[in-house]
Amino acid sequence: MPTEVKTTCPYCGVGCGVLATPKPDGSATISGDPDHPANFGRLCSKGSALGETLSLEERQLYPMISGKRVSWDAALDEVAGRLGVVIEQNGPDAVALYGSGQLLTEDYYVANKLMKGFIGTANIDTNSRLCMASSVAGHKRGFGSDTVPGAYEDLELADMIVLVGSNLAWCHPVLYQRILAAKEKRPDMRIVVIDPRATNAAQTADLHLPIAADGDVALFSGLYAHLANAGAFDMRFVAEHTRGMEVARDAAEDWTIGRVAEATGLARSDVALFFDLFTQTEKVVTIYSQGVNQSTSGVDKVNAILNCHLATGRIGREGMGPFSITGQPNAMGGREVGGLANMLAAHMDFDKADTVSRFWNAPNIAVKPGLKAVELFGAIAARRIKAVWIMATNPVVSLPDADAARRALKNCGTVIVSDMFATTDTARCADIFLPAAGWGEKSGTVTNSERRISRQRSFLPLPGEARPDWWIICQVAKRMGFSGFDYASPAEIFAEHCELSGFENNGSRDFDISALVDRDYEALEPVQWPVLRSGAGQKRLFGKGGFFSVDGKARIVALNPPPPRTLPPGQLLLNTGRVRDHWHTMTRTGKTPRLSAHYAEPFVEIHPDDAERLSIRRTQLVRLENAFGSAIVRALVTDRQQKGSAFVPMHWTGETAPTGRVNALIPPYTDPISGQPALKMGCATLSPVDVALYGFAVSRVKPKLHMADYWALAPAEHGWRMELGFWQRPEDLSRLAHTIFGVSEDAALTTSIDARVGRFNIALFDSGRLVFALFLAPEPVLVSRQWAVEQLGVDHGAAATRANMLSGRPGADMPDPGPLVCSCFGVGANQIADAVVGGCHDVAAVGEALNAGTNCGSCRTEIRRLIDAHRLAAAE
């Protein structure tokens, strides 16, 4: 019988527990762990589909140098040798390592130890810089330490939840469903969403504040002043446990409701309502994420939120406190081991370099901060850094000014990449490629957003020559002549990590897990830190003070809100972010058809008024352009988007949609304290693309799309789906089809031509099976896409079935499910509409009839919109 393995999800910072049961064919059955305190058995659409991402297709399973296969010994010797030469000739600061929140804590620990402890440079940073650095800096400025004080349980105990810059419904759906379940039990619970966009989270809120870009500091400064004037400060807590209250009050006193409304673009009545709700509700949890952090004023935004909780004493007690939600599964674990360039291990700063040096017996330890992510790639471009090692991330897509990042790597003397795939935009720049183990194959720990450490356990064998990151790092370290890297397992690394957390600590640092040294690593249960030798994990911190500043008091920070954002003439504000079913640059989620079906290509959300003004029609291709770069994506016209702004997801890459790399347009501007880039603060002109021919296709074989000027490729059941665009109409459309799908010139194509409107549909059938179908038209192709995808698995022996395929529409006896809404159960919009007309008038009824919305729940707001749209038809 297969053995069920308890592990954790590799996606967001919720840190859900997963039960994985491997199958003989190399796949696995995935379900939520009902005993894990983060999710209690619930998984989101991405987590539910993890079993579909485990194939070895396109995995790189052996080391390469300059694109040629080599042995591990040769690859490791080359890495160690090249790094050694660079250090000898240029010093340790000429090398750098760029890691990822996808690394396990043990991987992170030895990477940091190698770079800072033995090579002697702090030029090790991570893609967590792009997601949580402003929270880290804000925590340290306010609390004296990078501490998240609360627990997920507080989200259910609160009487009011304030979501700031967080589309929790899509980006952390398991947590959002916990909140909605609590609200269902206690309808008086209030949810306030502060976000420029009418996100899915905003659409289920009691109050949505569509704030202007970077208006958060002004809003929370005004709230702070309002709380002071209303007598809502906890003066005892303030006096005993904080400093700076009065100076901060002086700085905020002019931020009246009227001034806040003007600075934020909000209605005075909505500002007043929010201030009153916050003032009158003691149990408030303020959740914030990328909309706060990814800004040139990100740290000030964090402290503006902390100020309101500190001044009212609403921190570290049940149902109240500020709550930073991390974007990656181990962003916090990386922070614990010093994975950022401006910190040392175990939450120590560089004034503790001697402490870490003595513990590691590392006389060459770095004594000053290194280069943060954007600075680091700038130094690569300037050739000050001559060798860089990139692990488990894709900066050529995810960094701002992404084209500059690619140019920097192309011109770098040595680029080493450790990854699962050699085909990512970043891996294509590698001189040396090292095949790393993936989720399900490696073992270690991760820490989620509530400071909970969980085991990630392997349940699959290492494929080919893939190796865990910790092993690769230690092998290089030993070849460079460094001692202290003779670990036999991740358990030994974790034990050393625990020991360092307690070394010369004595309560002076927040992070202390020294008691975990005495626990069985293999059987380790999820536990929140700190875990002192004197007791168990601690759920909440700071309820009775005990901050980690020199004097033990928190700092309430005086702030100066930035002026409202102004845009260059003719440009829209450009905001980047995520969609429900995809993760980062899709190296994992892009492998599963059902996750790709919700949004199969990159798009830009624009308000109808902006679309009309710019002559952009629905579903047209749109060019976004500025001084840094350009992108071409599909137009999604919606009033969920504010006028004067545009939203584009950041997931698409050179592998999936080469023109959709939106971060190429984002300038490399950063917060001056945290170094976090303002990924939500670009601007661009938008214009319709003059497209001669649009196309959509489904195919059993992977197509060759180099002939198309625009293309977006996604997996489908039994094959592939793709969107196409040609700036000039190809002369021979039949030959085009032969070339794209790699079929012989004498293959018997079936065609359908409507010369009147310029439509040209082509298909190839083989023994009743559809090989491919290509639909071409001068306007965006009107084809039922989800139905067309399903035809790859249908018998097309009958002439009528083939005729339907060529028409792009099902016959009367073949229902069309419509665009995918529920990824968990594969339910389309037309099926939901039919259910509404048939009598399902609420989300629960639709769920009972179709299962839609009954798993992760992240599609419920879309279901509700469909119910509203079809309510009149249902009533007739």
C-alpha cells in the first residue's frame, strides 16, 4: 500500500498542510491535511492541482556547462573554480547569490553561511526582497525586530478585518475562506478592503475603499489623528511600552478627514465611516501584503499601520493586531536564516557579526550589508559583480526593468543557475546549469506567515541526477576549501540553525527555536516560534510589551505622507500582480491544464471610459509602452478597474507569451529603506495593435509559434491551446498551419472559408481524432474555447462532429460549458448560468448542483456575479 506523507504546500505564505500519496506511475494523490493548523484540510485551486504538476516533462535532469552535459564532479569543480578565481582577482564582493522563497530553510541556511560566513560577502539576496522587504524594515523600525505578532486564529476572532493592498480572496484563498466562514457564524463581523481595484476580496467586503495609488500613508495618518482626537489611544500601553506617540501625533494632526479624502481620492463619507468603524471596534486585525510593500513608500505604509495598532494597544491579543501576509512559502524562513543582504542569521544584524563568526568558526565573516536585489543586478550590469549564482527563481521575468536584468546576465562573466528547468528565461542565460530537486523530492522545513515552522517531506525519489539545493551548496563550499559543511542530512542543518538561534540570545532576540534541537526532526509537528527551552511555541507576541528594541519599547514613527501620484501626459498608472490560479512565473502551475484554463493568456484590465478614449475594444490586442520596454497583451475592459490605471498580471514569460513580460515596463525604483521595488507603480501608454489576423488553435502536438507576431501558449487536456496574432496576413494559410503544427505538406487538411468576413478555419483529423484545429479571422476569434479544448479528447468519426469542430461552436446536442470559473471542479460560466435559470439563486445552491465553489471557494465571487447577471432571466 502507498504511504501517505505529511508535507506542506509550495505556493503562498499560508503554509497549508498537504497529504501526499505517491502512485506507482510517479504521480501522487494530493489532499489537504485536516490536522494542520494553517488550513485544517482545505486547499486552494493551486494546492489541489499539485498532483498534476509532478511530471518530469521538460525537466533538466543532469548538469550542463555551456549547454553540454557534464558530470556532477565536473560541474561542481567548475563552479568552485570560477568563484575562487573571481574572488582571488577581484575580492569577495565580486560574487553574488540570488535565492528564493521557494528554497527550504536548510537550503537557505547553508547558502547564507557560505556567502556571508566563508566567502565573506553579504551579496546574497532573494526574491523575497520583491515581496516582503518593506514589512521586514517596518517591523524592525517599529518593534525592534522582524516579528509578526499574531496568529491565523486572530482572523477568526476579530470583529473587523481590514485588508490593505491584499487580494486575499485570490492570493491567499484558504485564509480568506477562514475569514468568510467566521463571518457567516458572526454576521456582525466587518470586512474592509483598501485597494485601488475592485478585486474579488473587495466584492465581498462590507466597505471597499478604492484608494488612489500610494495613498495609504495619508489614510492611516488620518486614522491615527482621528484615534487620538477620539480618545481611543490606550495611554497605559503607550506609556509603558512605546515611544514617539506625541511626535507622531503632531505629524498627523493636520490630516483631517477632508484632507485625507482629497489625497486618497476617496469619498469623505467613506473615510469617516472607516475611521469610525476602526475607532469603535477593539478587535481589529489589519492584513497587508504586496499593495503595501511594493512601493517607494512601502516601509512608511507599514509603520503607518503599526502606529494605529500600537497607539491603541491592539496588538498581541486575541483578534487584534497588524498582520503581514507573505507571498511565498518560505519567505519568513529565509528571513530567519539571514537570506536578505542586510541581515545575518537568526535575526541578527551586522553588529552581531562577531557572535555569528564565533558560532560558525568563520573568521572571514561579512561585517556590512550587501547589495539588495535591484542594486545587485545593477552591479552585474556594471560588471562589478562578475559571477552570480541564481537558485529557484526567475529574475529575468520577476524583477523590475526585466529586460535590463536579462542584458545584465547575458553580459556577466559567470552565471550559475540551480533550477528544475533549463528553459526558463533566466536559465537560458546560464553558463553552468545545476539540476535541483523539486517539491515532493526534497526534505526540510518552511515557515509560514504566522511564524509556524512545518516540515516539508519528500515523497518522490530524486529523478535523474537532480540533487537538493543544500547538497549542491555544501559540495561547492567543500571544493572551495571551507570547513563546516559536512552535513549528512537536512536534519543536521536544522539542528545547527536551532542552536544558533539560541546562541548568546538570553531573550535579546525574538527568533529563538533552540528547544527544537531536542525534538525528532522527522516527526516534527507544526510549531510557532519562539520555541524556548523553557516551553512550547508562543501564539502571540507584544500583548504585554516586550519589544526587541534596546529599551524594550516599540517606536511609533512620525510620518510624512507622499504627495499624490501624478502621471506623464497620455499615460496610465500600471499596476502588476497575480491571478487566482497561477503562481509566479508558472514553472509549476503552467504545467496543469485546469489552472491554465481560467486565464490562458496575459491581459490588461482597463476601465471602459479609458478603453473608449483610447479606441480599445474588448478582446483586442493592446500595446503597453514606456521608456523601459513594451508588452502586448489582451484587453479586458471592466469597471472593476479604476479610471486612469491599468492592471497586468506578472506570470507570463518568454516560454508562455513572449510579449507578456510586463515587468519589462516597470522602472527599477525602490523604497529607500527596504530596497523593495515599486512593482505596482509603473506607467505606460496604451494603444490598440493593428492586427491583420487573429488566431486561436488547439493541438495534440506542441506547436512551433515563431511565425506569429503574438502568441500565448498553455497546456490543455490531451494537448495545447494557443492564441495568435499576425501583423501582416500570411500569404498561404494552409502552409502556415503545416508549419505551426509540424505536419507533412500532403496531410489532408479540412478547411472552412468565409471569404465575406475573412474567416479561415483549418483542421486535421486522424482516424477520428482531432490533431489540430486553427481558427483565423481579422477580428478576435469567436470560438467557444473551453469546448474547443475538450474536442481534443472526443471521437470525430462522424461528419457532423467534424463540421461542428470547423465552425468553432458545438451543435445543439453538445452543451458548451463556457469560460472556466471553478478550476477545482472544472465548471464553466454557461453551466452556472443554466443552473441559475434552473432555480439556483445563491452560491450555496450552485455549489450543491455543480460543486462549484465548494472546495477552495476562490471562485465564489465570480459565481455571485453570474447569479446577479442571470437573475432576470431566471425570474422570467
